[in-house]
Amino acid sequence: MGEFMSAEKMGNAVSDDNRSEDLRVVKTRRALHDALIRLMGSCEYSKISITMLAREACVNRKTFYMHYQSVDDLVAEALSEDIRRICRQAVEESTSPEGGCGLGSLTGMLLAAIHENVNEELNLVRNIQIVRLSEMVIDPLEEFFASELDRRGVPRRANMRGDIACYAGCVLAGYVQWRLCGETGETLDDVAARVNRMAAGIAPELL
């Protein structure tokens, strides 16, 4: 008899191959994300090319296109990951006795994250319209909105995605305005309070 693999061993081999492939995908995407961050620290976003990203991440252009169609696609994924992490952190750190987290707390954490990475974030804002940036982060924010509405037993509105885009735009515009005014007389907490006042007209049930 030939030394053929049993069905179980073949299944394990395929599973191992899948895990290896998954790890390669994760490693490549992480390398591209890190390359993007490094380049944005030293180069205008509008000048960052796929060739530059591939070289910085030590991959070739073909590999880049296996994962993303454009630099904007990479940015959208990186931003979405950051927003999901911040939303999880906001819920985990919430002191609400009912659990969950309101927009009031989330707004402060989003603004703090922008401020912590101010050079990269302002680089994006200078080169991508706020409306487009807002669209890039709708999906993770929609997951947060939907989870909080379900937890509170509040029906989801038909125009929820539009509300979320509006909220994201308020956060970005609020921060940019604060920076342009030289941060005089206002703290980030003041900016968060101002954004939340605007958000009260968008999703009052989440404040």
C-alpha cells in the first residue's frame, strides 16, 4: 500500500496550510499598515504612492494589489481598525452601571486618539475631504451605534448611516477647527462637549 495520508491527516494538513496563509496575510497587511504610518510621518499623503508603500513594507506592487486596490483602501482599513479598537476600549472602560457606552464617552476617546496621532491625522485631513474620511469610518461606527441601540432597546432608524457620517464629520471638523484656532481657551474636553452638543441633534438616544 502507498503511504497515502488518511482523511484526518489530510484535513489537518489543509488546516495548517490555511493557518499559514492567514498568518502571511496578517503579516503582509500589518507591514503595509506600518509602512503607511511611517510614510505619513515624513511625506504628504497625496505624494504617497503604491510603489513607495510596497518598498517601505518590503513587498512588491503585485502583493499590494492582492490586498488593496488603492492607497485610500489601505487608509480606510487602517482607520476602521483603529475605530473598532477605540469603540471596544470605550465599552470596556465604561463605568455605566447598565454597561455599554454612550456617545459622550466615545467622542472624548476619538478626539484623544486623533490628538495622539496628530501629524498623521492632519496629514489625512489636508489631503482627503472630511466627507470622504467620514465615509471611511462609517462601518465600525455603525457596529457601535447598532450595538448600543440594541442594548438600550431602541429601534434602529432607517437613516442611521447618514447620522453616523454626520457624527464622524462633527468629530473631525471639531478637532480641525480647534487646531486651526491655535487651541486657545479650549481643552479637548471642551471640544468633546461641543461635538456632543451637535451630536444631540443626530443621535440623542445614544448620549
